[in-house]
Amino acid sequence: MVLVLLSCPEATIKRFEQRIHSTDAQCVAEYIRALVLTNAISDYLIDEYNGKSATLPALLEELKKRAGGLDENLATPGMTDKYPLHVVMVEGRGSRFLKELVSTCLLMIFFSVMWMAFAAFLRKYVSNMGGMGPSAGISTSTAYSPKEYSKETPAEKNSKTFKDVKGCDEAKEELEEIVEYLKDPAKFTRLGGKLPKGILLTGPPGTGKTLLAKAVAGEAGVPFFYRAGSEFEEMFVGVGARRVRALFQAAKKKAPCIVFIDEIDAVGSTRKQWEGHTKKTLHQLLVEMDGFEANEGIIVIAATNLPEILDPALTRPGRFDRHVVVTNPDVRGRQEILELYLHNKPLAEDVDVKLLARGTPGFNGADLANLVNMAALKAAVEGTDNISNSQLEFAKDKIIMGTERKSFVQSEESRKLTAYHESGHAVVAFNTIGAHPIHKATITPRGSALGMVSQIPEKDETSVSKIQMLARLDVAMGGRVAEELIFGAEQVTTGARSDLQHATALARHMVSECGMSEDVGPIFIAVGEQRPSQDIQRKIDAEVVRLLKEAYERVKALLKKHEAALHALANALLEHETLTSKQIHQILSPFQQADETTAEAAG
């Protein structure tokens, strides 16, 4: 059977008349239809004009025979390639090929989009599940790739060394042998000695514990693996333990190396029954550090601000068996830190780094870095070419007291009272043995304070004597006594609240913790640890009141004696608002010399 295409009737006529294919009734019908469409049927009709007779009956008779399969001229089909057994004619080969190509491409695009969508969904699901899977190694997800697990910092990229660490010389000395071990392990193992597997860095925040760990790795030239304690834990149980294993597996491939775990108290705190997921992470960390698996060349350094809450199993010998305390820097350390941060910045000639270090007791490395940065920003805002001492002092005051309240409108009476209050502190500090030298006095409002008198110690204090503590009591009382002396007892304000709070706490500390009371005796009663008997508590309260009243009377007599100096200093503060140490000395020294001359004449 031949299937023909009506859109190409000429091809149908040609193929039918070649007599090389078998035909049936359908083929004959298609042939007649093609003759009609091409008007070739007119050749078989009567043409009277040309004298042509009709041959249509003969054609119909022939078509009848071919429809019945009686065509004797037809070659035997299926014998050669030229006479096939079955021929199928299809519509427009070129257009059908294009349609098949387009449909195939669309099908491929559809399946590709579906596959990409499924892969994205699978990655997101695995990521939300914390990367848990049947494999004990590292997940194929990018969120848990080996690089992310180990957070390895190549030695050439870690430029921190001991030269970048200032203010903690003792801690650096303890860590120097770790550097020597990483450089030459055979030097320490030839006699059978073993270095600690874990080093615990403890101390207040901002003292440079992370910087120390990086400096050890940079000094030794070994890879540095960093993990924060909070990164081990998620909502799914077992994720933390798995990440600990992955961290140590990555570290073993890079040994010798440094593994640093910051804020280890997040996973290493004392185990409790209701924290099962945390216990699993801690147990895995204990196993990794216990020596069940060889971790040769891996030094684990951890840092925490709360060493007292760590689990005893973690801090025992064989795990974190060396504790290095990183304290706040002393005055020499603060000077070194300031010089480190200021060495690449343009400085004015009036900058005194040593004086600035003396005026920042209790500051750690982070505080000093913030101070220098704030001073540099202040200089940039003011448009100066270098950093001056006033800008550094501004930054220090902003950190200690807060931002200057320029929009605060203060009445003249309030300014006068504040000036005499601060002058009272300054005059008492200037004339009291054991008091720290005055650094600056100001009546510019900052934070919640309307003014301040700052004092700086001449050197670091490891212990404080009784005479120094009594001097602090006197200085604290100076502001309130000055208000009462100048304005009267009825005009005393609440501005001395913080002074009284500080004085009361200091007096109680002297009596109950330092044994500086003859009536109570050498006794130590820490606040909140134990309750003393009623008799002891009554004596402590009485001694605290006695110390405060005696300080009040001493200061009252001193300010009456130096009332002229008090007025002079208060007037200077009202005029200038801020006075430096040098200016205060210039104002008060003549009065002190006059008092000494009067005393010598009376004697």
C-alpha cells in the first residue's frame, strides 16, 4: 500500500504511473484525486476543438485492474532495492526533521531543569539537616566542604608573629617552647619527653588570646585551623561530634599544625543531664585529645573567659594540661600596645604615649586599639593632618565616660555647683597623702556625668595600703563636702550619689575583706558567700559608718583650710570648662606654698 501526500499531488501521479509499487483501491483513489487537483484529468476527456476523443473509460478500466492487483506490468516487489516490498510516503521530510529536532531539544531542556531543581532541593535539605548522612567523612555539600570544616589558614597567609603581640610577655614565653617543638620535634622527643597536647588560654575578653594563637602558628610557619565553640552545635544531635571528628581528620593531614578552638566553654562546660547533645560533642573532643588516636604534631590551643565552668575531664593532665593566663597589660604593656597601633599613623609633637598609657589603667589591647581608631576618626572629621594629644584624650574620655553632651543646656547655677563639686575632689586629691595625681578636671557633661576629675597612678598597683584607701575615701567625699561648704547643707544635691556609693563599697571592702578595722578584726567575709553572725554584721556596719564619717570630717576641715584654693579652681573651671594637670598645678601650687610658709612662721 502506498500512502501519498495530497499537498504534493505531482509526486503522487509520478509514483503511481511508474508502476514499480503495488497498488490497492486507496492508491487508485488518491491517484484520481491527484489528477483532479492538478487538472491532469482533462487529458482523458473529449476535446471537440482539437478533435481528441475521450480516453477516460480506458483509464478507468486500467485503474480497476490495478486496484484488483491484476497489473501484469508491475515488477515483483521485494526482490531488489529499486522495487521495495513496502513504501511509506511521509509529509515533508525536511519539516518533520525540524519538528523532531525541536521536540527532542525541548524534552532534554525539560529533564535538565527538573534535574537541577531536584539537585538544588537535595542540597538545601542536606544543608538544613546539618550535613548528616551515612558517610562519616565530610559532606559533599559546599557548606561542609573540607576547607570549611578545617578553616585552614596557610602559613604564608598568616603573617602574625610574636612581634605583633604586646603586653603579655609572660604568656609569650610559655608559648615559645611550643614554637620550638613545631619547628624541631626531635629536639624534645629524643629524651622521651612529651609536650602538652592542649594549651588553655584564659583571661578577660580583649587581652589577645586569639592573636597569641595565630602568632604561635605564624612564628612556627605551620597551618592554623580555627573553630569557634559555638560552631560545633546546631539543633540536630550528633552534628557537633561529627564536626569535631572532621576537624581533627583535616588537621592530621596537615600536621604539624595548630588547632585553635575559641570560646571552648560553649561546648566544654560542666556536663549536665539535660544537655545530652552538648555531652556528645564534649565526649568526642575528649576522645580526640585523649591519645586513643595518634595526633602527632597537632597542638590544640583553646581560649575561654570562664575557665571555672569547664569540665574537669577537659582540663586534666593529658588534655588541656597547661593553662596560660593572659591578663590585662600593665603600664609598660599598654605603652607597647599604643606604640604598636600608632607607629604607622602621623602623630603631632604633643602626643605623650607614656602619659596616655598611665591614664588608661584597666584597658586591654582591644580597648587601646579602639582608642587609637577613635582618635584617628576624630582627626579625620576635624580635617587635621595628624593625630594630636587632644584627640587621643577625647577618645579616652569617650570610652570612659561616654559621648560629650553638646546639646545639653545647663543653667548657670548648675554649672557653678558642678564646678565647686569637681573642685572639691581636686583640692582634696591635691592635698592628701596617698591620693593619685590629678590628670584632668572638667565640667563638660558626658554620658550621665556632669563633670569629672580623673586621676592616674604613677605606676601599676599590685596591692593598696590602708593610707591609700583612706585617701580614696577622702577624695570621694570631697565633692559633697564642697557643695555643703559653699552652698549650705540645704542646697546639697543628688550629684554625690555615685561618690557615696563608691565610698561605701570601699569602706565595706576595707572592713569585711581586708581586715582594716580594729573593732571587727582580721576577718574575711566575701559578699554573697556566707552570712556572718548578727553581732559581726552589726560591728561591720558600725565600722563602715565610722570610716565614712571620719573621712567626711577630715575633708570638711581640709576644704575650710583651703577654701581660697577651692574658689580659684572653681572659677577657672567655669571659665575654661576643662583643665589639664599642668593648669591645675599652676592654680593650686601658690596656695599650698602660702600654707607652708604660714605654718613655718607659726612654728
